[in-house]
Amino acid sequence: MRALLRTQLRLALGVCLTFAVLLGGLPMLFVLQPSVSEVHVLGLPLPWLVLGVLVYPALIAGAWFYVRAAERNEQDFVELVERS
């Protein structure tokens, strides 16, 4: 059971860290590269578009990945227990 908990924790921390780096890195990108901030797409500044709209599909995809991987870990654990 401890191995399953460690695996699930590692997965959760990995997904959270990935999003923290990506979402935390975007504002830094816009500050460090002002030319990127000046780009407009469909009349909206790129930072607004990315942080206000495009982040949500990425979060949904990350959540979908997490659930699939967590279920796979649990299934592997069940198979291991049944073999014992």
C-alpha cells in the first residue's frame, strides 16, 4: 500500500510542478521579453489570451492525464496484490 501511495504522490507532485513551472514561467516570459507582450491575436494582447483563455484547456488536459495515470497506477497495484 505504501508503494501505491508513493507512486500516486510522485505523480501528483510531478503534475503540480509541471503546471507551476509553466504557469509561473509565462508571466516571467512576458516581463523578460516585452516584445512578446506587444503581440496581439484577434485584437487581444497575447498575455491576456494565453493566461485568460488558453490556460484552461491545458489544465483540463493535465487533469485528464493525471486521472488516467492514477487509474493505471491503481490497476497495476490491484494486479500485483491479486498475484500475491
